[in-house]
Amino acid sequence: MKMIEAAFNDYREQVIPADAPDVQVAECRNAFFAGVGIMFHLIATIAHTDDSPETVSKEADILKSVQDEIDAHVDTVTKGRSTVQ
């Protein structure tokens, strides 16, 4: 089962214009997979740590930071502002 490919295909249908050139679709796919790869790395890193209170607190901080960054991006996009920095 190719879950990431299926998720990209859903993203493509919802976000990328149907008449987008192949290069745009390919670059969007590359960026999508890169984002998934980074998130997988973060999750794998968290999953392979010990269960000490200090570690659990750090893990929670990492997840909160990621969620805050995602929320800020969604807010920026929703308001129609550029996301290029």
C-alpha cells in the first residue's frame, strides 16, 4: 500500500489546478514527499527515545512546536498572504 502516494493524489486533486504543467506537479510532489520525510524523521526520533519525564517533556515540546508552525502556515494561507519568506 502506498499511503504517501495516495495522500499526494488527494492533495493534487484538491489543490493543484487540473491544467497544471507536468513540471509543477512534479515539483509539488517532490515538496510533498520531502515534507513527509521530515515529519517521519521527527516522529521516528521521538519514538526511539527513553520514557523519562525529561524526554517526554521534550517530545511534547517538539510536537507542540510542529503543530504551532503548521497552524501558523494554515492561518497565513487562509488569509491569502504569501507564504514565501
